[in-house]
Amino acid sequence: MLMTQLLWICVFTGIGSQAYVEEFNRANSFYMEGEYRRAADVYERLVVEGVEHPVVFYNLGNAYYKLRQLGYAIANYHRAIYLKPNFTMAKENLTTCITETRQKLALPEPQSWGKVFYFLHSSFSPKTVYYLALTIWLGLWAVLAYHSIRPSRMSIVLALFLAILSITSGISAWQKAHPPRLAVTCEPEVPVRYGPGDAETLRFNLYEGDRAIIEEQKDDWVRVATANGDRGWARRKDFLLVGPPYETRTKQETPHNKEGIDKQ
Amino acid sequence: MHRMNLLLTLFVFGILTGTLPAAEVNVYVQPDTVRKGQVFQLIVEARGEQVSEPQLPKIDGLNINTTPNITEDRWSLSPAGQEHIKIRGYRAYAEQAMTITIPPITVEIDGKPEQSKTFQLKILEPNVAEPAQSTTPSTPNKPSSSAGNTQLSWDDLLIAQSEVDKTSVYIQQPIILRLKRLEIRHPRVQVRVYEETEPQTQGFYVTAIDPGTFFPTTTTINGFEYQVTECIRVLYPTQSGELRIEPWECRGAARVRDGLRFIDNELNPISDVLLIHVKPLPPAPESFSGAVGKFQLESSLEPRETTEGVPVVLTLRVQGNGNPNAIGQPKIPEVQNVTMSLSDTTVSQVPNPSEPTFEKVFRYNVTPLKSGEILIPEFEFTYFDPDLETYVPQKSGPFSLVVKPALKSEKRFIDFSKSQGSEQRQVEILGHDINPIVLEISGLSAKHSNRFFTWFAIVFPVAAYSVVALAASRQRKLKSNPSYARFRLAKRRALTKLKNIKDSSDPVGEVYRVLISFLADKLDKAEASLTTSDIEKLLEDSGVNDTLRATVLRILRKCERSRYASASVSPEELDALVQGATAVVTELESHFRSTRC
């Protein structure tokens, strides 16, 4: 507990970054030595501490791939790509993982209204989209202020253009920060039923690494939809949410209820 | 899990009510026509007040699974009392085409053993046409109401089928097995398949055919449309005799909309057993490679010119429809001063819509040990053609190779045994099927909530714009409206002048002018025409209180007296005058502002 507190103090004083890098290097060493479970544990601790870096997720995905836990590997590659959409190595590894799944299900498509924005921001990181939206927003008000000092037709047109752009980029940034609740099956076989309950009739099965959108949650059950339009209810514990927020293998860990990364 | 049946119980699109008399046992088969190897249902239906489980006897010529896959119990009330209808369905098949006598099947009904009628079941050969129904009724006890083909049973919603292109083949001759899954397409029915089992094929070598781009087809059976999903397997018998392709199963679920409610049921269709007669191959020649089917041989030698000690590649391609794994290495004749070693063998599927075709490629390293022209003689590849029922030889080559003499310095040996360990390790590291981890990282820090920054970034520009817009609006009004500008700027001008009053050559007169000018600006009057009496009237009209008005007039009159009486004013008096004027200007400013608003 004390270590956690110290760590958080370090974070705020700027020393934390170095501690994270050391932990990252330690995880890399485990990986290179073939101790994939320990490597995955250390990478996951970084994630639990709040580190959101595409490389950490990518390496974590690799560690899980080596452990033949395809579901966790796929979820972490998705996280890496979400944070860095042009992360080619992660994309390639994700493709490799998908080809090794039993059903090779496609990624569920975004909602129809969201497709427009999806194409706008799919190649940008959430941070880029966020700062772009803020810049456009600032630009809009700067142009309006300029127009109030020196009114002109040009500034009106420019302000109108920036207003449209601002709305678009604002929705895009919001959507990017709140992606669909994509989840990956982490169990070898997950029965999906017509309703939430073990007594319900089996509808279809999902297998490890299959991706689905979580549409609704009722207690311990979630309604999932796959890329080919199949819908049904399955147990929540059988899925890992891609996020954000980022779940880990143990799922209940947060920066506030676990020990510091220095403690093994 | 209870299963429902067309002939017996809840129909998918309606309810069929039975018309059997009380205490009666009926036995029949479904479907009506049964062929050799085909899996069918032997159905026992008993009716009475209290019905026990049927006692299934051993039936010669039939293989019966005594665990019923259809179990249905219905109760209904009739004027005579409660009626129990017990239905049991057993999977069965016959290995021979023959007529089988189904003996009486005993069921205890209401404490008494009741027996079904004996009937003859005719098992047909797979390719024999169905006899006319009127002449050979195979299932006389079957209720007539079930014969209609416009209604569906649960078993009709999902169908598993197995088909082969031939039933009599030679060893290693390819057989195409089509596993078809038929799912009904109906607006009131939703079918989901969640598991399929492969058929057991003991005695066969099996390869799957890549279907390429998948386009499900549709077909119509009894007026109902089905979506057909097909998997193709190529089977190569590895032993002669009678081989069996066991049934394959498909597990799924169906949901049927019946008015406002839904009925769910699990489905478990099963395909037929297929029997294959496998003949042995006739005595083979020496050059027989093991290939059975139709094949073509192609060969090439690249390049045709080389240097002494430098290998060239001899490639042999065998393409055909037979088992690629049964194709042995063609016999290469020995050539003097040349070493030949097999370097690589690959098997791949060749796109061919008409039949599954494979290609097996053998690559040899041909290393000449001496310079000059070397002739590699033709070589023979023999396969067995099952259609012609004979062995077919194929020849390829010869090839000539021009070998140049090597320089002394180029003559070296390649030792594969050394440094193999380190190279193997390197290969392992580089040969990962995924990209390696990233070791360098920058900007690693915990993410903090940027909600405050976001709200600040959203609100700040709006607030800043409001300030700028207000200021700009005021500036524009000051420029465009002189009376507004005079009113707004009057105090500032007056106080500035009062502050610098000591620099003036006529400070008292300046105080007078400052006050007159201030009042003229505030009241939007011409400064030159104003007198003290005018000021008094104007202040009274403006609602200035008596005290303030008196103070203003007192200051103005004092200034007038000092100016016109040429009386000198001491610095203390001037200071008091300026202070009084400053106070008056401030008070008047607040008065005019409040009254203007």
C-alpha cells in the first residue's frame, strides 16, 4: 500500500515515468527469456496503474499470444491499434491471431450513423482527434472575435465553415473517446443463448478470440452481437472488454485496490 | 430433451390431433422409402390411460439405436377419461437391401401387454427407383394424416446429407464426399447451427477442399426453400473391401413463431451411412509411383548453364486429382559426375472448379562435379488410371546442362554441420509467426483525467470572445455616436484636466472650464453657450439633488468671482477648489449614469 502511495507521489513529481520504463524493460526481459506469464503480469500491472501506451498493449498481446491465450492477445492488439491506428506490427499480429481462431469472425461494424465519423477518424489516435477538435473549437471563437473587431464577409464564411467543422470534429472526438463496447471471447467455448439465463435455449456458440459488441448488460449476463448479425445472451465473465476502460485478466484490479508495481 | 415429431405431436405450423383408438400400439417408419445405409426413424406410438416404455425386440437385418432420440408424451382429456399418448423414435439403418419383418412390439398399456401389428419393411438399393406406394406399402400402420407434404416437422427445419460421387472405387482412387447442411428459409422460422461433427471415415485418407469464396446456394424441397451449405472432402481409400462412411451430425436450434409466442427446440439431424466398395489395384510395374487418378508430369531444369560445383535446380511437377501424399518420388536415373539431392517437396491445391486437383512439386539440387556438357536422361513416372483400369507411364526430359570450369579460389566445400546450433537459434528467433515485441518506448506515463482541461478549453474561448465582442461593440459606439462618446468620456477628460491643473496659467478659469465642459458633455450641450444660470436650470431639470446642485453652483461662482475680480487664489484655496471639483465630477458622474440607465 505504501509503495502504491509512493508511486503515485512519484508520478506527480515526474519520477514515475522512469519507474514505468524500468518495469517495462523488466517485462521485456521476461519475454525475451521466454517467461511469458511473468512478462504478461508485469505489462498488466502497468496497465492497471493507468499506463495507456500502444507499445505496452502490443507487447502484452504478444505475451498472451505466446501463452496461447488468443482472446487476451486479440483484445490487447485492438487496444494498441485504438491508441495508434497506424501500428502496422500490431495489425499484422492481430491478423495472425484472427486466422488462428476457430470461426475467424470479422470485426463487428460500427453503427450506420457512426460510419461517417468512423471513416473520418479511424486513422487518427484518440489524442489527435481530441486536440484537433479543441483546435478547431478555439479557431472558431478566434475567428468570431476577429469578426467582432473587424467584421467582414470572409470572416463570416470562415466562422460558418469552422462551426460545421467544430460540430463534426466534436462528435468525432466524443465517438472516438466512447468506442462501441467491443469484447473478445476469452474462454475456449462460450454458449450464447436466447435469453439471460442458463435455462434459456442455446442459440449459437462463440469461441476463444471471437469478437462481439456488448449491447446490453443484465446482472451477470450481456447481450452480444457478432459481425454476421447473430445476437444472444452470454455470461459477462467469459468476455474481456477491449475498452477503454481497460480490463485485465483478473478484471477487478484498479490503481486503488492493488499493490504497487514494485511488489511482486 | 424432448423432441417433437411431425407425425405424432405438435406440428410446427399447427397441431395435428391423433385419431387412434384407445389402448393401441402403432409402429411405422419415417421416411416411407428406406434404402440401404440410410438412417431412418422407427417410431412406436402407444395410446391408453397408463402407458409404459416400449419393449424393443431384436430385429434381424436392422441396426437399431435402442436409446430413443424422439421422446414425446401427451395427455388429453376425453369423455372416457385421461388419455396418454407415448411416442418413441429410434434411429435405425440396414446394411443390406432386403425385406425385413418388423415383429410385434410390446407396450404395457393400462396394465395389459399390447402388441403392434407385424409388417414388412423393404430396404431398397441406393440407386433403385421407389416402387409405387399402392403395390408395396412399407408402413401400413402409419397414420394417414401425416402423409401430406405441405407441413413441416422439426426434423425438416435442418437437414444433414452426405453424398459421394461413386460407391465402387480402387484403392487410393479419389471419392468426393459432399456434406450438405440444409437450413430452411421461412419467415416464421429461425434456425441456428452451432456444431457440426465430421463423419468417421475409417480406412480413408481425407483432405478438405478449400471452398474459396463462399456462396451458399438454395434449393427447394416439398415447396419449401432451403439454404444449402456444402463442405467437400476428398476421400482416398487406403484398404480394399467394404468401407463405411459413418453419418455426420449437425447440432442446432430453431425458433418458430406461432402467433404471438415463440417455440424453441433443439435440432440434431443426422445424415445417412454410405457404403463404399474398394477394389485392390492390379499388379504394378516397377516405375509405379503410388499415384492413383489422372496425373500430368512437368519438369524443368534452371538454369541450363552453371559452374563446376554450383548447383542448379531440377523441378518435377505432378498435377492431378489423386492423393498427393501417396505420390512417391519419381525415380531419377544416376548420372556420372553429378550429385542429386531432394531439397524440397511441396503440396498445394490447384484451383479447379470441376474437380479437386493437387500439385506435388519435387525440387532437386543438381550439382555438377566436373565441367563439360552433362546429359540428364529422361525419367519415368507411372500412375494408375482407375477409369482405364490400367497403369499409365509418363516420361519427361532429357535435359542438357553446360558446366563451366570453376576457378581454384571458387572451389570450396560447404560444411553444414558447423555453426548449426547458433543458426538454428537465430532461425527460431526470426521465424516467429508474429512480429517481435518493441523494446524502445517513449512517453510512458499514467494517464490522468483531462476533464477539467476539456471544460476549460470549451468555456474559455466563449468567455474570451464575449469580452472581446463587448469591447469592440463599445468602441464602435464611441466612434459612431458622438453624444455617447462625450457622455462616456466626460469624467475621464475632466479628471485628467483637474489632475494637471497646476500646469495651467489660469488654474481657476481652467477649473471653471473643466466643470462647464464636463456638464456640457454629460448633458449633450454646446459648451460655449452655457452659463452658470443655464447650468443651474439644466441640473434642476436633470434631477440633480439640491445639495449637489448647490455645491456645483458654489464652485462655479467662486471660479467666476476669482476670474472677474482678479482676486488671487492661494495654493490651499486652489487645492480645495480642485478637490471640490473632483468630488463634484465623481458625484455627478454617478448621478448621470444612474439616471441614464
